[in-house]
Amino acid sequence: MTRAGLAGGCVALTIIAATLTGVAQDKPFVPVGDRPFVPVTDEMLWKPNPADWLTWRRTLDSWGFSPLNQINRSNVAQMKMTWTRGMGPGNVQEATPLIYNGVMYLPNPSDLVQAIDARTGDLLWQYQRKLPADLGKFMPVFAINRNLAIYGDKIIDTSADDYVFALDAKTGALAWAASFVQAALGTWRVESRRRAPRHPRPRRPLRGAQPPDREACPRRAAATGGSSVSRLVDRSIP
């Protein structure tokens, strides 16, 4: 496995996968490439499979909690690193990857999106958006790419030059792209004028507590992936 080059001498963060020895698998292993792709639905976003992480904070109530219990106090000492991979070039690494059906979808700086086999660390595909050469004149920290969204068979992202675009989740091919503001205006100025209040985060549940009733929380749009995408789907922009 090759590591991505580092630009300007900046050290990229790495993603580390860990395995737990002596823990039996519930189902026989099927390689990622042999698994059929099931489109992501509203219901899957509301109640994700325990092994999946489909939104920025995993669930639409933003708890950021995983219900997996294979790793606990009695066996955590058995964990060991199984692979590591350098991330894309950039001096600001703030990514939260998505996980779906064994594939890690990773946002890298400057609109580099990668799909990685979460079990092996192998690169399945990557997409690099071409950005304007003078973008730095209008955007102070345009390289930041914190999060993605997944819906249907698409990976959705917002670009540094103020486009929202969708990639085929299986191949990484560009499906569509649409501009939502002129990059020369500076997104940070537009956002500061149009900021709307966010729904307050519910308190974290006690151990064994159930998620709140679906009608109790205002329903977010299906494509919510975090701070960048949620600006488009969560907020009312006149």
C-alpha cells in the first residue's frame, strides 16, 4: 500500500484500523467487492445498522454513540493495529469518515474523496475535484473538508468553490454537480448573514436507554452529513 504524498512538508494524519483477537464473527466474511450495494434510505439514516456510521454524528439526534459491544473492558487490551494509511495532502485534517457495508468513505483536504476497504485499508476509488487556482483569494481556509453525506447510491459533498456534488458510491464517478453561491463572494460572509438557529441537541441517554420517539425530534433532510451539507438541507435560506 502506498502512502499519499505530503505537500509543503505538512504531516498528514493517518487512519488506523484495529482488530480484536479471539472475537468470533457473527456472519461469514464477504469481500467488499462481492457485496451488493443496497441504496441508503430515510429509514436507514434514522435507524442505522450498528456496524454502519452513515452521518457525521452517526444518528440524526447527534449523539455520536456506537451500540457495538464486541470491545469491552475485559478484552480491550487484546486490540492491535492492523493497517495504517496516510491521508491526502493538506495541513488541516478534520475528517469524520462514513462507514457503510464495510466501506469507509473519507473526506480529505481540498475536495479529495476516497473509498477505502475498512478491513484491509486498500483504496477502492478516489475522486479529486479540480479547484480554481485563485480560490485562496476569496476563501481563507478552503482546504478543510470535514464530512460527507450518503443517500441512495450517492456520496454527497460540498466543494471549496461552493458546489454541491454527488459521486457514485460504488465507482467514485461524478454523477452531478450544482453551484449554490459564487465562490468570489466568500462562503464565510454569506453564511454569517444567513445563519439560522439549530435544533438543541437532546441529552445523552443513560445506559440501556432507547432513542427518542421519531415524532419527538424534528426530521432532518435525508442527505444531512454534517456542518457543510447541513447548511443546504437543514436551514431555511431566503
